Amino acid sequence: MAGSGGGLDVIATPIGNLGDLSPRALAALAAADLVAAEDTRHSAQLLAAAGLSRPMISLHEHNETQRIAALLTRMRNGERIALISDAGTPLLSDPGYLLVSAAASAGISVRAIPGPSAITAALSVAGLPTDNFVFEGFLSARAAQRRQQLQVLSIETRTLVLFEAPHRILDTLKDLLTVFGAERQAVVARELTKAHESIYRGSIGQLVAMAETDANLARGEIVLVIAGAAVSEQGDMALLGRALPLLLKELPPARAASIAAKLAEVPRETAYQMAMQLAGREPSKD
């Protein structure tokens, strides 16, 4: 099927419901000379369900760099390659960035075949502001580093979208409770588009209570949507968030906190708590 129209199609595939595979995505997959898939076994099932059978090659975080040269050669020779991930839109917390970047740099046609995305699906039903949002992917699996990341994000005014593994969701919600406070509004969206889709809405404090009593909340694929910090809370805190990381490069936490607190006109304890989180250490009890 190789011809003069070589290039790369970045194709969004269902995040759960196979009915969400668009006619255009189906046609692009059917026309592909090769499908580059995150997991060929998983994607073979998708193709089979759609009545397709195409040559496939794996493309994931461990082999993407090694695959690029050969794939570029095939596209230059006129082949059309379809890039898909296990679910949703490739590159969004999935492999493919290096290949897309290399193809674009080489002057090879790269087409978007848009469709499902857990990010936009969660935002569409969360009931939180969507005019501005920031996607942070997965937070660190390490507790100290995760809390440090959340400390930096705590002053973000845009709606936050995170992915989280089911076995970590309760720990992450508890960290959010500690860093963001109990009243910030948030949503846990699980198993979107699937038979057991569930949307948990409430304050962070309420979501922690739900997670402790409802085992289903910690099952399946999870997207967290969190309201941004109120604009009225910004200003000094925003300055604190910018100043502390810079000061910590040169000074111990206590001294950095003291200077940052004066610059931002916030209580020294507030600055010290943030400094210790950024430094990956627990605040002292004195």
C-alpha cells in the first residue's frame, strides 16, 4: 500500500468505549502501512474489534529512540505510519513525542486524527472552570517528592488535571488535604466511558472520606481535577513560590524562608513550611 503520501498519522483511540473510535480514525488505521503502538498486544485487540488487521511495531518509552531512524526511512519511502497509544491521544502521558518531533524536523507530513482524551473527558464533566487549566500528568510515586510537587502547585490559579494510579489515590488525596487544605473543590473521575464510570465530586476533605469508605474509588483508571487557588490568595504567595526555589539554591531552608517571608510579606512560618516541603524535609516541631 506504500505510495507517494508517506507520513505520520497521530491517531486518538478509545479510552474505554470502542464506540468512540471515529470513522476518520478507522479509515486512517485501515490505510496505514504500519501501526506503531505502545503495546502491540493491546492494540491488536482494538484493531480486531474494528475488523482490521495491519502490520504493527511496538513504540514505547524504552525503545522509541532506537525506532526513529527506521521509521523515518519508511515514511520517506512513501509509507504512512499510524501512531497510537494504549488509550486516548498519543503523547499525552504516552510515548510518541520523540517520533513526532523527529518527523516534523525532517519535513515529513504529520497529521492529527483527533478523538478521545481522558484529560478533556474529565474536564467536560468535572463542573470546574475550564477556561484555563494545566495538565501535570502523573505525580511522583515517592511521597516526599509528590508533596514537594503539590507544594509548588498549591498556588496555581488554573484548574489542575492529574493522572493517578488507583493504589496511590488515597495517599495522593491525603497529601492534597495537607498541602491544599480541606475546602478546595476537586473531582475524581474513574473509568471514564467504561461500564463502571464514576464521578466523585466534593471538597478535598470530602473526597478523602469517600476514598476511605468506598473501595470502588480506588479501582480502574483515574483522573483528578482540582480547582485552582483563588485569585485573592495570590500575589504575596505567588512571589513566595517564585522566590523560595531560587533562595534554596544558595541558603539553608530556615534562612531562605526568613528572607522570602520578608519579600513576600507572609508569615515566616508559612514560608518555612513551604521551604521544608521544597527541600524534601519534614518541618521541625519547635
